[in-house]
Amino acid sequence: MEAITEFVSMINGVVWGTPMLVLILGVGLFLSLGLKLMPILRLGAGFKLLWSGRTPGAETKVKGEISPFNALMTALSATIGTGNIAGVATAIVVGGPGALFWMWCTALVGMATKFAEAVLAVKYREVDDEGNHIGGPMYYIKNGLGKKWAWLGTLFALFGSVAGFGIGNTVQANSVAAALQSNFAIPAWVTGLVLMLLVGAVLMGGIKRIGVVAGKLVPLMTLFYVTAGLAVLIAYIDQVPAAFSLIIHSAFNPVAAQGGFAGAAVWAAIRFGVARGVFSNEAGLGSAPIAHAAAQTNNPVAQGLVAMLGTFIDTIVVCSITGLAIVVSGAWTSGENGSALTSFAFSHALPFGNYIVAVALAVFAFTTMLGWSFYSEKCVQYLFGIRAVKPFRLIWTLVVPLGAVSSLKFVWLLADTLNAMMAIPNLIALALLSPVVFGLTREYFRKQLPLNTAA
């Protein structure tokens, strides 16, 4: 087992290493320039589409199972999670405050990546035997690049189906159990059983029920967490200008050791800012387009404009709130790490701040389990057919309590590795199919279609 762990660790160091981060940023930058910075310049249009896309246009027959709004909420349910609370904290501990700056940069180019993923997901989606729309990297690889590339789509589906049980199931259940046990003294096995019942109840309803739950829970919980974070910033309002100055300065200069902080080089800020940013918003990993493929829309570009908001909301809004709270409060020099660091920052500014973080972590992790269940389900369906869906949902549900009570160091390592390996087939497809994305986007804006998702 030790030899296997060392082998997987070696692969993990490669797939989350410099070449992969350069590839993810490179493809994102290439798409951003090819789109002439459209995702940034058309951010307002995306929010208009999001608002109008809460329900599909009644006057037009649109294809899909869930509203464009719920498609985004399903994608956000999987991305807004432990990465936004624990991941940001870890990036700052290892890379210094400057890591937050590089996280922002990753999000700005990641918006173009997420846009392209959703455009291709809707463009090349299929209809399964039950009449549901299915799509994602495996489908736009097969249908967009042709049969000779189908093996690449199979690889993506294989990585996604296995990775989900770790990063989207057992690891999340473990995070919820740990947070509730340390803050509310709730036994891990109790948390595991309750989660199993809740997850099972939602999953058996398929994507429509997942979309409905995500559409209500994700906005509510995000607003709650962001409001609490803003309250922390208001409590330290006099430190906010200095915090921004420190973040920008640290992004380009080494940070000396101070207090419980060990110090960080510029390269560490870049590496961990980019890595944690990608881990949090998943731009380039190919997971979110699986949800967007089910959206009720007839226009790929319209859904792409909605999809790119996921990266903006996840990183520019939620991750920034966490990072700024940690920096302005001075908690980043406390010696704490992970979610404990975020709890430390919130509790020093707000009464019951640690409970707020614990509840947010629990809910975010729960919604991540829902979002990732759909991702893995569609990967399994691609590999084994629609008959595998119901057995998959049952297995996914039964695994939840095991994650809550188990030690998951190896599972986390394996899932984290496979999660990164999902990006390789997806990034290849994005680069090769970029002319399709650019062409559809030019046509959409040339015709100046009305801002509605049923266009």
C-alpha cells in the first residue's frame, strides 16, 4: 500500500505540477484572446441571461431538462465547496497573501474556458433512451472531433466516474462530519447516516430534482456566507486598503516569515494561487459542462454566457471573501491552516463566527455531493449505458456514511490525481474545437440576438 501511495503521489505531483497549470492557464488565455476578452466585457450580458433564464421561454420550445439558472446552480453546487473555505486558506498559508492575486488571474482567464466548455456541451449534446439531454467533454470529443478521438472521451469518463467517489462524495462527507463534530459535538456516524438519507432522497429524482434543490440552496447559502464575510471586512474596514496592497505586493515579491507564517517565495504564490483557483472553480477540468448540457436552451452561446458566471461567482466573489477575511484579520500569521484558519478569522470578528463557517462548510459540501453525483453518473452512463444509472445512484448513496467515518488520506490523494487527469482530454478538445467556439460566438453577436436563453 505504501508503494502504491508513493506512486500515486508521484503522478499527483506531475498532474498538479507546473506543466498542467501552464496548460490550463495557456488554454484559458488562448480562448480569452480568441474571444477578444468577450467573457470579461460581456459579464453584464451574462447576468441578464442568468436572471431571464430562471425559467425557460414559455413561447418557444426549448430542449433540455432544467432551466439555465438551475444548470448554473447545479454547476456551482459542485464548485462552491471546501475549496472556497479550506482551499483558499491553504493557498495563503503556503503561498502568502499574493496567492489570492494569482487566484483572481486564474478566474479571469477561466471564464473563457468555462464559456467554451458550455458552448461545446450544448452544441454536441445527445438525447439518451429516456429522452434526457446528456453532454460534456466525452460527448463533444466524440461528436466534435470524430470517432478517432473517441478513446479520449472514454478516458475522461473513466477518470470522472472514479474521481467523483472521492472528491465529490467521501471526502465531502468526511469534511461535513469533521466540521459538525468539532463545532457541535455531533458524532460522525450520525452525520453520515443523515447525509446518506438526504443525498439519496435528492439523487433518486435525477437532474430535475438536483437542479431544483441546487437552485434554492446554493444562492441562499452563498448569500449567507458572503454576507458573513462582508461583516468581517466591515469589522476590519480600516485594514482593507492595506490588505489589497499586501496582496498585490506579495504577488510579485517574497514574503518573509512572521508569526506562524513560514514565509513564501513568489513562485509559491503563483503555483498555489493558480492550483487552488483551478481546484475551486474547476475551469478546464470539464466537470461543469456536464450540468450545462442539460439546460433548457437552444443556443450554445447563450448558455456559455451563463456558464462563465460560475467562475466569476466562485472565485472573484466567494474565494475573495474568504481570502480577504483571512488577510484583513491578520489570521494568516496565526499558524492555523485549512478551514480552521477561516474559522479563526471569522470568529475573531463575529460572534459565533466559527459556527457560521462550520454550517457553510457543511452545506457547501452537501451540495458538492449532489453536483458531483450528476457528473459521475453521466460518466458512468457514457461508459456502461443508461441501465447503469440506478445502480450507480444506489452505490453513491451507500458510500456516503463510509466517507463520514473513515480516514481518507489515500482516497483524497487518488481522487485529487484523477480530478486533474480529467483536465487533459478536456483541454485538448477545447484547443482543437476552439474554431467552433469562436465561430458560434461571432455569429451570435453579429445577429445581435435578444438576450434570452431560448433564442
